[in-house]
Amino acid sequence: MIHEPVLIPSLAASAAVLHSTPTLPTAQPRSVIVGHLLGAAAGYAALALSHSSPWTAALAGGATLAATTLARSPHSPACATSVIVVLQTPAPARFVPLLLGATTVLTLAGMAASRVRRGAPRYPVSWW
């Protein structure tokens, strides 16, 4: 439907983080949304400096880890987003808004789920 199946792996990992560990910093909205956007930025920056290759993807993944740490937005699935960008080279004008929308929906779904499930910890613990 979205014609971007490459988004599925990193978003599935994010969904698992939100479901399994909703109170950890890695699951908070800032980490999920900003983390994935930093991952996409790192992937596109790596592509601007080099060609699509496994080595470039690995460097983009490492750059994402560094960027999310510096931005206080740790979210390991975002590293997969940078790898996806390097290896699949999706058009940024289409991919980035879709990524932003998907991560926003994911965090909203996490909020809804925490209010529906009995005994579930309240999500989010913090917004920023």
C-alpha cells in the first residue's frame, strides 16, 4: 500500500521496543521519532559522500548511533533506517515524510495501547 516495504524492518523493531520496554529512554517519542530521522539523515549523508555498498551502510549505521547518542535520542532501530537508506536508496522527498508519519503513528499507537492494556506502564514516560 505504501510502496516502501523497506520501512518495515526498522519500524517493526521500534514497535517491539515500544511494546516490550515502554518506560525505557529508547522507547520515548523523542527517541523514536528523532532517532529515525537522524538515521535517515545519516544514510543520505553517507550516500552523498560515497556509493551504495555494505561498507557505506555500516558507516551510516555507526554514524546514526553516534548522532542519536549526542542528541540524547537513543533508539537502536534507527541504525537500521540508515542502513536501509544506503542499500535501497529511496527518494528522500517520499521516504522522509513517510518515515516521520510512520514513527508518529507508532508512538500514538503505543500511547493508546498503554491505556487499553490493564496493568501496562503508562506510555510515554516523557515527551522530550
